[in-house]
Amino acid sequence: MSAGTPAQLIWGPMLIGTFLNVLLYGVSVTQMYMYYSGYKKDKPWMRAFIIFLFLADTVNTAFDMQMCYDALVNHFGDQTFILAATWVFAADPVMTGMIGMSVQLFFSWRIKVLTGSIWAALFVGFFGVVQFLAGLATSIAVGIIPHFLDFQIFKPAVVVWLAGSAFCDSMITVVLVTYLRRNKTGFVVTDGVVDKIIRLTVQTGAITSAVAIIDLVLFLANPAGLHLAFNIPLSKLYTNSLLSSLNARGGWAYNSSSRPDPQNHSVSLQQRRRDVVNFEASTVRPEVYVNVESHEMTDQNGSDQKGRSFMDPESLDSKEDSLSMGRPTVV
């Protein structure tokens, strides 16, 4: 075919996007296996939520593959057919918006649990719902105006959808990173864990935000289908960002009820009341013990004013509370 044909301008980027979609789907299958084999103690609703996301991603991938097969095989050379979107293509924006909203609402809930701020959670959740409604509007518009070269007509819906997604992802990253940085404990080990969480939060949030922004810019700059190479795999990025966040808990769990099962290669750190910090690993047997001497100071001028030992129960409880503030608890 000559350069500039509909197959090259529209279905070329769409085929590349479908390849990326299938590749990321394979990654999510691996992440699903890791999650279900390693976090059997997570609450039933959370495990059901992950199944819902996986099924939605599976349907989305099947739709994208059928869409490309229908246009490039069943209707090969049919110029009229490949210039218009089918109902399968029209379903993609609403499915991507639904998957994105589900992940964003999950992180909104996590913000509420970690920070205790219902307003921050509602703010993030609001934009998650807005981008889903804009994705739904985009799907309806595609059904009404199926010609690819006329997609600029419903530009406002696409702008709200993609810009809303990018803004929501950015807000999730900003809120979580700000909270974690403000609540560092001062303990080297704990702060190292917090830094790992911050890096993962920034990386996952930045990826989805960047792809949504690139998709939006290409849609506004190019009336053809170049943006589809980034739009089609977008839903898989959301699912993988959530699964990677959940699976990463094995590396920093502090005596958590959601830590992975013993057969997984993970390390757990436990603070014990017997003045010993014990590092246990499923694959590395040597243990490191740190003995802490306890000193007590007494104010001789007041019979009831005693200094507290570093390891006295009340002091230790406060330290455990401090540690718990830095861990990524999933309730």
C-alpha cells in the first residue's frame, strides 16, 4: 500500500496499540498469579475486586483483537469499512474509563485509610468518576459519528476524559507522596521502606499520567489515528499499576496481616518486646540480633517523676505506632 492510506494512518497505530495491549495483558496475568498465590489473607472484597479488574481487562483485550482481525483480515482492502469505527471500537473508551476509575477509586480509598482525610479521597474520587463519564460520552459519540476522520467533532469529551485521567493520577501521586514524606519516623530501616513506597508510587502514577497526556496531545495534533497506539493499552497500565503496588508489599511488610505466604521469597521485619529485632527470611536462615541496653534516669527531686526506659512498654507502643504510620497497610 502507498503511504498515507487509511490502513497505515489509522489501523497501523491501532495494531501497534493492540500488540502493546496484549503484551501488558500477559504482564497482568503474571501479576495476578503472584497476587493470588502470595496474598491469600487479603480481604475477600479486595480479591473479588482484583478478579473484576482482570475479567474487564480480558474482555477489553479480546475486543481489541477482534477489532483488528475484523478490519485487517475479514475486510482486507475494504476502504469503506476501515474508515469507520465498529461498535467494538466504540466500547473501548468506556471500558478504559471504567477500569481507570476502578483503580483510581481504590487509591482514593487507600488515601482515606492512610491519611484519614475524607476530603482528599473525595477530591481524587470525583475526578475518577468524571473521567469515566467522559469516556462513556466518548463511546456514545463514536457510535453516533463513527468516521475516524470526524473524531475531532467530539473533541471536548475526549479532552475531559484523558485530561481528567492524567490529573486524577497526578493527584493520587502528590497526596500519597506528601503524606509519606511528612510521616517519616526517623528510623533508618523504616525510612528506607517509606522511600521505596514513594518511588513505586511516583513511578506507577507517572506512567499512567504520561501515557494519558501523550494520547491527548497526539489526538489534538493529529486528526488521524496516531494517538491510538497509546490509547488502546492505557487500561492495562492501570491494572498493572494496582497489581504491582499490591504485590510490592512483600518487600516492606511490618508484621502485617496481608504479608505474603511463607513459600514466597520475602523478608519480614518484626519489632518484639523482648528487646530484640529479628530479621527472618524464607530463603536465608542466618538471623541478626541487636541487643539494646536499657537505661533509666530518676529525678531525685520528685518521688513520682521517673524517667522512662527506652524499651519500657509505653515507649515501645509509641514506637510501634510510629512504625505503623509508614507502612502501606491495606485494610
